[in-house]
Amino acid sequence: MQIFYSGRVQGVGFRYTVKSVAAGFDIVGTVRNLMDGRVELIAEGTKEELNAFRAAIPEAGLAANIRDEAVAWSEARGGFRGFEIAR
């Protein structure tokens, strides 16, 4: 699952909150700031876990920061260890 978040998502602890939320799910992936002001999240796991994780992000106090969420689904490629903030 790849999600691009836009809104007030940089400089507000967004990535750190997403990483904390990820700890409660059986998923792996990364979250990072993009140069255009968006945040990109890439996560792999079961569809059920990914959907629950996605729903938990706004519920973690981030809903007011998110203006748009663009989601794309694809096959897992592997290569992730845990869930990290990418630079």
C-alpha cells in the first residue's frame, strides 16, 4: 500500500505519529517527507492489517492535518525491516 498525504503534514510530528501507530500493527514499511510538501507512506502486510493501520492514522490525532489521501495498492516487494522513518 502506498499513500500520499497532503495538507499540513510536515513539521507537525506527522511521521513520528505514523511510526508510533505502526507499532501496533503487523506491518513493515517507511514514511517520509517529500520535497513537494506531501508525506509518502509505503507499507506491506496483510490487506486487513493495512486497512486497519490506514484507519488508525487519522484517529491518532492527525485527521485535522490531512487534506487529501491518495492510496495505491500493489504487490509487496519485500526488503523492509520493521517500520521506519526514511530520510
